Amino acid sequence: MIPEPADQQANRRRRGSTGGRPPVFDAQVYKQRNSTERCVNKIKAYRAVAMRTDKRLYVFEGTIDVASMRIWTRDLTRHHPSDTL
């Protein structure tokens, strides 16, 4: 995340509730947002999901499920608990 310039933060505070988004940075919310975006990008890396060529919704949702399972399985093999010892 790119830090917001101090003059923009001051301008938002000066304008109050009409100043747009608040000038605060919540690290916990950013972590959740970041992990969600990374997950979506991993799923979109699968061509069938990115192109969405399926005609039926249930087939497309199944494609997302399969892509998610492959990502999860791959992450399990990469980050095995015994590797940290």
C-alpha cells in the first residue's frame, strides 16, 4: 500500500464526513484484503476460470472448486510443518 501524503490526510480531516475515505490505515483489514486478493489472483491463473467459457453456472463453480483444491493441495506440499524444524 502506498502511504497517503500528509497534505491529503489533512485535507480529508478538514472536510470531515464529506472528505471521502478516512485517512487511517488499519493493518488487520489490509492483511485480510491482501490475502483475499492474492487468493483470487491464484484462482484466476487457471485459464478455464479466467476465460469463463462454461455455459452453465454450476460447471463454472465446479471449475473454481477444482482450481481451489489444486491450489490448496500445492500449498500443503510446499509448506510442510516438518520443513520448519
